[in-house]
Amino acid sequence: MAGVNIIYGLGMLAQGITFDYAQLVIDNEIARMIKEVVGGVTVNRNTLALEVIQTVGAAGEYISHEHTYTNFKKEVSQNKLIYRGTRDAWQKAGSKDLTERAYEEAISIFNSFKIKPLPDAVKSKMRSIVNEAEEHYKVKLSSE
């Protein structure tokens, strides 16, 4: 976009005075979509699909072609929260707005998240940093 490479404040509300998990989930989805757009469009032999165009023809039907099926889901934005169906389908699905879906996703993340234990080498390194800091500040405190 304008060369910006950092997004700040995800999940923050009221100028950072408060934080909301649903807002974090929404902001995360927006940031992912921005990253996708900024990443550009891949142009190569597969994405150009010249062979498919030659086979199907200019006025042909591409939706049911295997190439379209294989490449569609990985090339088109896949959103969890933004509903892209018709209004009727949205109403039949419960008429949940973006905020409701975001809260449900946040709760799902909380309920399914499993903390992975740190590797022993990382724990050891962290312990050595803490020990070093404790020694440093003991010396400083005793000399004051």
C-alpha cells in the first residue's frame, strides 16, 4: 500500500484504554487480508492457465474445470468472520453479525488453545538470563 510494514493496536478500543478479544479477532482478519493484498498476485504458468484457456476456449465455462477447482480456494480470500452469502442465507444461518461471530471465534480459540511447553534449551537460556540479571542487580544494590 504505502510501504507501511507494521500494524499496531489490534484489539484496542477507546484509543487503547481498553482491549476486546472480539475486536482482536476482527483486526486479525483485516490484517491477514491486508497482508494478502499487499503480497500481490502470483503470475506464473499455473496461474495464467493458458492451457486451460486454449482447451476451454474464450467463451467456455471455467467454473467446473479441475484447474479452477484446484486453485480457487487457495487464491481467493478465505474469511472466517465476514459473511459473503446472500441476505436470505445469512438470515437462515441465524443473522449473526460480525461482532457475534468474532466473540464466538474468540471463545473457540480460548477453549481449544493448548500451551506448548518450552524446550529445555529455551528454559535453560531464560533461567541464565534471570540469574545474570539477579547477580547484576545484587551488585548494584550493594554498592549504593
